[in-house]
Amino acid sequence: MVHPVRNIVIVGGGTAGWLTAGIIAARHRSRIDNGFTVTLVESPNTPIIGVGEGTWPTLRTTLSRMGVSETDLFRECDAAFKQGARFARWTTGDPGDGYYHPLMLPQNFGQVNLAPHWLARDDGESFCDSVCAQGRICDEGLAPKTIATAEYDALANYAYHLDAGKFAPFLQRHCCEKLAVRHVLADVEQVLMKEDGDIRAVRTTQAGEIQGDLFVDCTGFKALLIEGAMQVPFRDCDDVLFCDTALAMQVPYERPDSPMASHTISTAQSAGWVWDIGLPTRRGIGHVYSSSHISDEEAERELRAYIGPLADGLHARKISIRSGHRETFWKGNCVAVGLAAGFLEPLEASAIVLIELSAKIIAEQMPACREVMDIIASRFNATTHYRWGRIIDFLKLHYVLTRRTDSDFWRDNIRKESIPDRLKELMLLWRYQSPWFLDEFDRVEEVFPAASYQYVLYGMGYRTQVDRHALARDAHLAERARRENAALTAKLRTGLPRHRDLIDRIVMHGLQPV
């Protein structure tokens, strides 16, 4: 007897729950009238973590497919544009030490690898400025589009900064009103199992039993289903990534019209780093650090020193970070998404994109029946394991390239035993050849493209040996790309509005619909 999969039950709300619900419901909206249901069960008594304020450009496609208005996102979620991240004091710790990891690919990236040509030129221009326009756009406080650019379209690639506390309710309203997601406010008191090890239902205090064919665990750090019911253990990676605590503050601007950065600012400290995210009404600022290298009190002093007088009278909210992920993500008829699946320090804003990617696989590979679910689960687990591993590698890259030796934290980060084997291999490879998408970055499961590795490597002063004879093969392509990048940079610098000015105009007038 075939057991069709029709009833999807998501346990837990927040960004993970509602984004997952929206992605699945939008993908399967044509099936809603034929018995397919998406139910989200959310406790009325559990607050969301609410600090995930940085996203990836993928969210634009995700929200567009869900039918979300980008104008409404800006109006209701205190949203701003994000064009990448600037890393300050990561390489040497000096005041002028900094580089960009932008969201634009290097000019003509699919045709020519510009990194060897930049290395050979060695003319003092930063790698980012040499190959793309976005660093200069960010330096000048410009937005990535104009008011005449349609919703979700871009002149310079972008993601969002947003208020996570407003984003989840925003998604909830859209999912319930436009995508027929059933919302149940109830506390789960018991997970009811079948004899074969699958979940049959969740028993709630307020709404009784809620049965389902596939259960998605979005209960955050509690991991009520994947750990509590399915008993899947957690795999720590604190031997690689040392930061285990964050102190977060919401900081007002000096003036309502103060300039607003359109990039995340990540500033290295003695035992961690400070994030600084500009929203239209405030800045979200937090210190991520290793509690084994610095006390909470000293970490808060560094945070307040970074913020300055604007921190006076503000309370720092403490958040514990357990770096790592589940040993398996989909077991039986239960799949973990969001914090239930794992968490890493927010250095490259990977939390929300992992929700998107996981929910997208679930939606697109939705098993037709229970009989094929284990096959899809196996594929999901292989892809998701690969992605978590590559994110861990990429985050560690920021630390192992440092030349800082001013504290145990930085010295410990470059110990060989703390560096993943794959990253060691890649760094050896990169001594002799620059990363490019035709080399080791050709899998669809890649989360960070080869360009991202280039921006970090060469932003932090890494040197790759250059085969000058090989450069001659595509010298004309490299020179053309240089000229095109210079022309595009000049055009965007003169044609783009100030970041805050565009946000104000969007809120007042709205963007053009697609």
C-alpha cells in the first residue's frame, strides 16, 4: 500500500518556520485544493532569537517566488540593502587594515580569472576595486539600485539587512493570507511515534493531536523533534571555530538622517569580532567572542568601546553559541531546519540562507509517498552535510589568514590542528593556482563561490604564485574586463542614490512591481 505525503507539519515559527512554510506552500500551491496541507504549529509562549539581521542575495528570488512585495518588506521589516561585508582589522589589527567581500562577482568572471592578472600587476589597488565596483559603491554610501529599478532587480547585486523580530510576523501574515498555510498557536507537550520509528503526530496542550506525513523541526535550539524524538546527536565544531558567545545591542543613530552603511561591518577584536548592521531606525551591533579567551565583562567593555557614547544606558543581550550541526538532518519522516539543524557564528550571515536552501530542497524534492522518502532524505543529508562543511571551511579561512599575534585567540586560530583537512589542502593548492569556478567550485551544492574565496584570500594579503607565461593566453580578456569594470564603476558612482535617500523613497513611493 502506497502512503502519499500530503500533510506537512512544521513545528516552530520564527524565520526558520515561516520561511520554510512559505517556500513549501508557494511551490505546491496548485495542490492545496487537492488535499495538500502545510500546517505550522507555534508556541504562543516561546520568544524567537531574533538577531539574524543579515541575508544573502538568494532571499530576493525566494521572496519573489513566494509572491512577497519587496516594497512591503522595506516598509514593514525596517529593511535596508546589504551589498556585502567590510572586514576591519582582521589581517594585522592596524587601524587602516580592511577589505571588502562584496556580492558582485569579478568582472567577466565566467570568461577570465582576473586574480592572477591582479597579482602580477601588484600596483597597490585593492583586489576588490580592481575587479568590481561594489567596494567603491559601499565606500560612498550608495544604494545598489534606483527608485526606477523594478522590485528584486539590481544594478549592483544585493541582499538585505532586516529586523528579524519583524520579519517572522511579516512572513506569517503573507503565508496565512496568501499561501493558505494553517497556523496553530499551541504548545507541543508530546511527540507521538509509530512503531517503525516515524513521527505520527504532535500532541499539543491547546489544539490536541496534529497528525502529519512529514514533520519539519524548526523548534530552534530545543530541537524538540530531531533530537528529542528522533534522538539525532549534535556534532560540535568548537575545535575549529572558537567563538561561543555573543553580546548584542540595538543602538540608536545620532540623528534620524545619519548615514547608513549598505554593508555589514565586521571589526576584529582581541578574542572575536564585532558586527555592525545598519537598519533605517537603528544599528544592530554585537560582539561575537570566545569565552575561553576573554571574560564576559571584558567582552562587553570592548563592545561598548567600539560603540562609544551611544552605548550609554543600553543593555547587552547575551546569546550562547554552540557551533556545529546535527549528525544527520533528515531521519525518518523528520527533517531539521534552522537552529534545530545547527548554528555557526554569524560571520558571513549563513543562518538564513541555510534555511532557504534546506526548504528549497524539501519543496522541490517533496516525496510523493513515504516509500521514496528515505531516498530523498539520503540525498538531502549528503548535500546538507557538504554545505555545512564548506561554510565551516570558509569561516575558518578568515581566521587562518590573519597575521595578528597580539592575543592567544589569534595565535590559537592558526594552529594546524584547528584547521579542517580540506581547507589545508586548498590553501596548499592556492599557493600555486588561484581559485576559480572551473576548478574545485563546480558543484551545485557550493554555498560560497570561488569569487568569495578570492575576495577573502587577496583582501587579506594571500599570495599565489603567478605563471607569467600563462597570463599571455588571456591578457586581452583581462584588459577588456579591467576597462569594463572601470567604466561600470564610474557609471554606478554617478548614477546611484544615497542609501538612506533610496530607503526613504521606497517607503514613501514604493518600487516598480516586476
